[in-house]
Amino acid sequence: MQVQGEAINLTLRAANDVRLHALKQVVFARLARLEQPVVPAWDHVAVGALPPNLTLAQVASVTRISPHFTRVRVEGHGLERFGDGGLHFRLLLARPGQAPVWPRIAADGRTVWPEGKDTLHRPVYTTRAFDPAGKWLDFDVFLHAGGRVTEWTSSAGPGDPVGLMGPSGSDTPQASWVGLFGDETALPAIACILAALDRKTRGDAFLQLSDLSDVQDLPHPPGVAVHWLTRGGGNDLVTALRGMALPETDRFVWFASEASEASAARSYLRDERGFGRAESNISGFWTAETSGHA
Ligand SMILES: Cc1cc2nc3c(=O)[nH]c(=O)nc-3n(C[C@H](O)[C@H](O)[C@H](O)COP(=O)(O)OP(=O)(O)OC[C@H]3O[C@@H](n4cnc5c(N)ncnc54)[C@H](O)[C@@H]3O)c2cc1C
């Protein structure tokens, strides 16, 4: 960063276009928080182009894999991007029966989202599997009442257009001991984390389901025990977390569930157990309408 008279010259450098674009969006967000918001003038802007972190794809197949899970395979070009840089992506869907209008890069470098009738639904999903050659990617949808993606899976079929924006979010924990806690929405992420953990990792994974017929076979290191909990009867994830003997060092807790549960887990680990930010990743993956969270 260099001050030049009244201006500040800012140079951003990143490994690729996707990361550079993400960095630009961070700069926008920071500048927008200033008392006198500043709009940067970039040297290079691909006005009207699709954002580099957006990949367009088509549905290849929709398969019910258990009573409450449907696996969606999408096909396209460049999907190998989703194998590195985070487990998650935003699924972009047009309103039922409408052709999608995709976001574009504006003259100021910002991603501009379609509005009104063209507003896209943008929930976050997890890359469950992908083709290293980049031709296909699988994600698993937990089917729940009132869900727009649940509704979409009931009629989606080969050729239907989707957008995938990302990747972002969690990576595989690196500690010798890990505690993994998640509900159905976190099952795909925990499956990927368990499969990617170092074989010497020790720890426990707790997965909470409403229906044990949704249990999946999850490959995992021999030193990590996998526990399936059924919802109700005091079998919740926060109780499981509180009941654990946690090591003092070289530890990592990954927790993802409904927002109010995640918040309770965060308070417990940070306030009662002294976990630092680098020792945990705790996220609300969805918000129950009764939880009072935004
Ligand atoms: C990083 C991250 C990764 C995720 N990965 C996955 C994944 O791989 N698979 C997956 O299925 N989900 C995943 N989720 C959760 C998913 O994004 C949310 O459940 C999202 O709300 C689904 O959108 P929808 O269109 O189904 O529901 P919406 O139309 O957004 O919501 C409709 C109603 O459904 C309720 N609702 C939302 N989720 C649930 C739920 N789980 N149980 C009961 N009611 C619910 C809402 O409270 C709302 O009332 C992830 C979330 C995050 C943040």
C-alpha cells in the first residue's frame, strides 16, 4: 500500500483469479465500513463477465441415497476448482420455472446480483465428491420440510442449470486430536473431513440424525471413533461435547449444526474450556425459525 498525494495505491496479489476476486470483495467490504465510504478504482476489471469464483453447471443425476438424503451430481467444466480451498460452495438456483440470470462483474469490480424476480436462492452446500479431471461434482441434500432445495430436488433432472460459487469455508483439521460434531447438514462435511484426516489422528466424531436409517458408512482413521446419535432424549451434540474429556494441547473441535446449538458450543469451548480461535471451527449451518437468530 502506498500513499500518493490524495490517493492510496493498493496492490493485491493472489495465486489465481478466484482468490484475487475474493480479496477484492474483502477490500470492498472493509472500505464500505469507513465513515466516508471509498469506492476503489481498479486497473483491471472484466466488466460484464461472470465472477471468476462462479462455475456454471448442469444437473447430471438426482439420486435418493437414504430416506432423508438426495445426492445431486452436476456436470460442467472447471469443477476441479472445488477440490481445493474449502469444502463448501454456494448453490445458485433460479426461481422454479425461470431461466437463471447469473451475477456479473460491475465497472467497479463488485459482483452484482440479479434482483426482483431474478433473485437467486443461494444456500451453502458441501462438495461430497468430485472428479479430479473437473467434469462432475456431487453434493448431498438433507431433505427437510419447507426447504427450497428439497423442493427443487423433487423435480430437478438432467440438463437443469445451476451455479456453484466458491469454494470457501472449512478445511481438514491438522491437530493430533479432533472432535467432530454435526447434524444432518454437516454429515457431508464430516464424511469428507474423516476421509482426509491423517491416519494417525485420534478423536471422536458425533453425528446427530432424526432417523438412523440415514446412517452412512464413513471411512475414518482407526483412532477416531464414530458415534451416531438420534435426536431427542438428551442426545444432543452440545451434551456430547460437554461430556468429552478434551486434551489440553494439539486439539481441534469442529462443530456444525443449528445456529443456537453452535452458539452454545462456542460459548462452552471459548469461555469454559479456554479454546483459542485456531483450535476450533464452530458454525451454524442453518437457522431454526424459532431460534431467534438472524
Ligand atoms: C458451510 C455450510 C455447509 C453446508 N452443507 C450442507 C450440505 O452439504 N447438505 C445440506 O443438506 N445442508 C448443508 N448446509 C445447510 C443448508 O445450507 C441449509 O439447511 C439451507 O437452509 C438449505 O436451504 P433450503 O433451501 O433447503 O432451505 P431454506 O429455503 O433456506 O429454508 C426454509 C426453511 O427450512 C428450515 N431449515 C433449513 N435447514 C433445515 C434443516 N437442516 N432442518 C430443518 N429445517 C431446516 C429453515 O429454518 C426455513 O424455515 C450447509 C450450510 C453451511 C453454512
